[in-house]
Amino acid sequence: MKVDVLLGLQWGDEGKGKVVDVLTPKYDIIARFQGGPNAGHTLEFNGFKHVLHTIPSGIFHENKINVVGNGVVIDPIIFMKEIDALKDQNFNINERLVLSRKAHLILPTHKMLDAASEQAKGKKKIGSTLKGIGPTYMDKTGRNGLRIGDIESKDFREKYNNLKAKHLQLLGQFDFEFDLEEMEKEWLVAANKLKEFTLIDSEHYLNNARKESKTILAEGAQGTLLDIDFGSYPFVTSSNTVTAGACTGLGIAPNQIGEVFGIFKAYCTRVGSGPFPTELENETGELLRKAGHEFGATTGRPRRCGWIDLPALKYAIMINGVTQLIMTKADVLTSFKKIKVCTKYSYKGEQIDYLPFDVLDEEMAPVYEELEGWDEDLTGLSDISEIPASLNNYINYLEEKLETPITIVSVGPDRNQTLLREKLTI
């Protein structure tokens, strides 16, 4: 069996958690392949709202295995708090969750380095979530990192102290105050608790499962335009958020990738700094923010809002090899009489329909086409045939421009507010 991949096509916050939850019944294994607690995957069902940061979004389904892959970075403190919150709701987590020994650990000093570095940047800060993600990936590529498997070794504390000493030396270069003692105590207790979970060599585990005809869905975090290589650099995350990241983050060969589900909002949002060609810094942008409840699930920060950006979406579809599109938050556009779609950019005196190397807001202006909006409330719809004609026209318009089928349309945050189209194939 080939491994299907689900990922975001914009700057994150596209609704990946909800859609993974919806698709989980069709799979045996859900596997997170990158990122860390900078993710905030929100799921709603049975009147409850759940936000996951590290744990895969299939965790609420019985008889499904959730894998935290080698490409993920884990903060034991945040992870255990997430576990405790789920156990308080009587979910049997230990039977459903396994952790890759090769996943790297976020130390308290990683978070301090993150905060110190961001503070030192001043007005040039990138908008980090301050979760220690960047410094942890830096240690990974610098061959200094601690991995989950290290907690099983006799010299774990020595390895931890060596890495901490290196970080303290680096922190001495910043004008930054911190208190390590209490956080370190909590971290060491939480790290030790990771031993309570099943630790696996995830590359062998997943490939053996695939050979046994188990179905696997690889779950990405953040979004394509935050990819370390292909995103709006340097305002990006520290991992590969694209389909290729599923290969390196899980140990899956490229020729074993099957369907690629690309998720996008019916409009665009972004958290933190960085270019955003279609951003609306006006009343319309504020209406989108309020209607879409656009505040970060991890940070609580208000998201920047704007119209949909087709050149950026086409780029993301190309980079990822997307086979099916999933559009979320169609309900948020209700009551907008006109909906604008960016089809090109005005850039250095000409019109282009692709992302240039250096995407700077002041050099790029969106070129829009305008479509009719709709007034109907979509949140109570149960079938795709019930959608208003103008929304159907919007979907067909996007399919034609993006040359990729839209197979799922989300019309609300609850798992039941999901409309499947006939073209859906898994």
C-alpha cells in the first residue's frame, strides 16, 4: 500500500486537523512527519473543541495508531500536558500513540535561545512562536541534538548536560534574562515519562505496516509557503512542510507516495511577519478575521487576512504533486457580495502568474478577478448538492484555474460540517 499525504498549501492554519479527523476512519495509521508544538490543529465534535500541538489528529478514533515521526521535534513538557488533557477526557492514549526514537527533543534552553534570538532581531523578527523549534532543528542539522531514543541510554543526563552547556554559552552572547532551574526540573520529569510510551524505529514500523497492506496517512504541520526551502524565506518555519518532508520525516520512499491531499482556505491568512501579497489591512480584512475567528490556536495572535492567491496556490500544488484539493472555511465568505481572486501579480512593471525569488510586499501588487458572493448560511448543509449556485461557481472556477479537483468542501469547524464531492478518491 502506498502512503497518502495531507498538508497545507498556504501559510498554515488551513484546517488540517479537522480534515485528518474526518479522513481517519479510512486509514489504519496517522503519522505526523514534521514540525512540533508550533502547530495547532483544531478539531471539533460532539460539542467539544480540541487543540493538538504534537499528537497526530487521528488520536480520537479507536483502533487507529498515531505515529509521531522522526521529523517531528518534541517538547516533553508540552507533550505531557497534551497527554494529560486527553486522559482527563477518558481517551486511551497509550494504546493509540507511538513515538519515533529518532524524533528530536526540545530542551528548555532551546526555548530560551529562540526567545533571545527573536528579541535581538527587533523590528526584523520573523514572528517565531518561541517554542524552541528553530534552535532544535539547528542542533539536529548541527549533529548536536538529543533524540527520544537517548532517554533509554545510561548516559542520557551527560548528553543533556553537554548540550545545555553549549546553549548557556550561546545565551551569554545575548542581553537576555532567564530562569532555568524550575523549567529544567519539570522538563527532566516529563522527559522520563516519555518512557511510558511505545518507542519505535518508525521507518521500519511504517514500511512493515505498508507491506502488510495497512493504510497510512501522513499528516503535515504548518503550510507549504512556510517551507524552509520553498516558502517565503526567511519568514518560514525550520522544517520541510512539503510532500518531500513526509519521505524524510517518516522514512517513506518517494515512489511509495500515493494521494496528496492539499488543503487551502477559501481565502488566505498568515500569522507573524513576512510577505502577504493579498493582505487586506482594512475593514474587509477585519470582517474576514471576525467571521473566521482568525486567531492562532498555538499563540492566540490575530491572523492577517486577505483574498485567495492563485499564483501561490499553483506553486504549492506543483511543489507537492497535489492530486486532490480540499477547501475549508467556505462558510466564512457568506455575506460577501463580491469575492476577489488574485490571478496574477504586478511585479517590476509587468504582470506575472508565478512566485518570484524575492517575494516582497512593496514590490508586488495583486491583480484581481471578481466573482459573485453568496448570502446563504452554509453551516447547516449536509450534502454538496445543497450549496448555493454562486459557491458552486466559485469551486468550479478554482478547479479550472488550479487544474486540480476539489474533492472536499468544509463549511464549519465540526467534523460533520464536511461536504464530500463525487470525485473523492482514496
